[in-house]
Amino acid sequence: MHLLLRVLLKHLEWLSCQDTIKFKFCLYRCQQIVMNLMNL
């Protein structure tokens, strides 16, 4: 689980170099995915 979070964070760091709006949307999506995984 922590490994997955780390991968997501690295991916988000890379995306932050891209468009900020895209980054915010992706961050929101990743948060939803993580929440869903924790609920499983």
C-alpha cells in the first residue's frame, strides 16, 4: 500500500512539471483511487 502511494506521489511530482490544472485534477483523481483502495 505504501509502495503504491510512493509511486503515485512520484507520478504526481512528474505531473507537477506539466499543467497545474491537469495536476490538480490528477491529484483529485489519485486521492479518490487511494480512498477506494483503503475501503477495500
